[in-house]
Amino acid sequence: MKSSKLVLLIAAFLLVVGGVVSSGAFGLNWRLFEKYIKFPTTQTPLSPATDVRVTNEESVVIDVVDRVSPSVVTIGIKGTRRLGDILELNPFDPFSPFRRRPGKTQEFEQDIASGFIVESNGLIITNKHVVSGTDSQYQVITKDDKTYEVQKIYRDPANDLAILKINATGLPTVELGDSDQIKVGQLAIAIGTALGQFRHTVTTGVISGVGRGITAGGPFEGYVERLDNVIQTDAAINPGNSGGPLLNSSGQVIGVNTAISGNAENIGFAIPINVLKDALSNFNATGQFNRPFLGVQYQMIPRQTAILNDLPEGAYIAEVVSGSPADRAGVQADDIVTKIDGEKLSADNDLAKIIGKKKVGDKVILTVWREDKEQALTAILGNQNE
């Protein structure tokens, strides 16, 4: 009986307290108790991804920049230029009163591109088009503002890539990723010398597409080159960013920034890093860029043209380089190469693309159409640098 009365008294007390708190009397309210008592709720909590996404992405970019920025460099060019000539009047010479006096020469230095360090002993990666001038003198400026003269330049004949060698040791290097694992929509971070003025500019975006075909070039050199299978990104890539790294959220280099679209905004392109990794392996093994070489000048016969002219689709051989692998294999002008190692040639899979997948010294079987008959010829690919 006593216990029943006790329960009733406690219940009555709680009702009174609840009424007082709800009414706000004496400055009391439920929010005051939330500091000390956690009340259950049926509201669906925010997912961790929604609640902290912006902070996490911010932290990822900051961490990547802190780790990779010391390995990103600026490529500069230096030389002399002559100022405008001066036209002088000589009143004492009635037959030739005007004479031209050469202007003064002036030394100049200019930042033109970006690059990144791949080996601590001074191997720098950049684009071929930014160091295309064989008579120019280039230099590398590190993040701590140390300047190094470029000792040697190795240019890749097949891709818009170049290796610069400087006299240095103990340099911080980047980590190379795997461009075959790239997914459209993933985070992309670019670091470089934007507009040839603003060193270590950081921009972010996403991977917008893969397998694109573009024409690459540089505003400082007026040089253009056709590139296939490049990465598209909306991370801002400006003139001067050429040669700099395109990074993933782990701080790995997944591409070499190479070009921007002149017809649109927020469209930039990068050479997949796996192309560079193959070239670096080649370079470290041979000391140069070795590219497979067949030795022909050709023109592709597209499918429709082949049908209209009763010819096979393939590469029409216009000229064979004397002494080349093709010449030694017996390839002749006016031949049509229809297959290489059984792989059919087409407008989308031309001779250069198939040969580019091979290695120097590989033996290839060329299926050749000559005088209305097919025949097989064997060639051993040479080195394009020889």
C-alpha cells in the first residue's frame, strides 16, 4: 500500500515539474536540461558523408598540396633580345640622309611552364612543346626559389613529353599513380605556374573524361602536336601550367598537364601518367627515348574509299625509307598494309598506332596487298632515334 502511494506521489511530482518547465515559469525550459540529459529522438541523423564532406575535401586538397608542392617546379627561359632599331638623320649626307643604328641588346628571363621532379638526382618532367627551342637556354626554379641551369634535354619523339636534367641531388620527388584506374568524376588537383607569372597556383576539379584526342601547343613557342587518349579535366589549366602534374586525392600524379581548349572554359587536358612511366622505363634502360620505327610514309585508305575503288582498307605506302626495317622486309611503294600481326588497320586503328604499341627489336608480320594478292612480310622494328 505504501509503495503504491509512493509511486503516485512521484508521478504527481513529475507532472507538476513538467508543467512548470513547459510553461517557462522561473526561467526554466527544456533546452536547459538538454545540456545534461540526452533525450531520445526519432529524427534521422545526418549521414557522416553529408555532415563532413566539405571539410574532408578541403583537408584532402590541403594535404596533397603540402606534400607535393615541393616537387613541382617552374620552367624558365633566358636569353638576350634586341630593342628596336633607331633611325637617325645625317644632314651632312645628301645622298643617304637616314641611317639605321641597331638597338641595344637586353638580357631577359621569363617563366614559361611547369614541371615536376621524378628522381632526386635532378630528372624533371615537362612537355616537349615548352622546350622545343633547340637554341634556347632553359632553367628550373624550385619552390624554395633556387635556380638550376638545364644541362640536358631529352625529347620524346612520339609524345609531348621531355626530360630535363639539372645538376642537383636530394630533391623531393612525386609519386606516380596508375592512369588506367582513373574514374570519371573523381577529384583532380593541378599545380603549376599559371600564365607564366603565378608560381605554384593550385586549382581543383574532377576528371571530366578519358580517351580524348587533342592538338597540344604552347603560346610561347607556337608549336602544335596531335595527341590521342588524353585525360580531360575541369580543373583550371592555364597557359604556363603545361608540364605540371595532375594529381588524385592520394597525391599521386595521374597525368601531365599539356593543353587547354581555346573554344571553351574549364576544359583542360593531360597526358596519362602510364605513358610517362613507359617512357621513363625506356629512358632509364637506354639513356634516351627509344621508339619503334618501321620506316614508311603512308596514307590511310578509309573504308568508304576502299569500297568505291575496289581496294582493301589499310595503309597505302607512298614511300619507303632506304635501309629502314620496312625496306629490309621488302615493303614497296604502292603496297597497301592491311594487317600487322593479324590486327586489321583502319582509320581509327592506323599503322602508327599499332606500331606505337610495339617495342624496338620486335618482329612483326606485315600483311601486304600487292598486285591484287596478299602476302606476308616479316620486319624487325628499329629505333626511331637512329
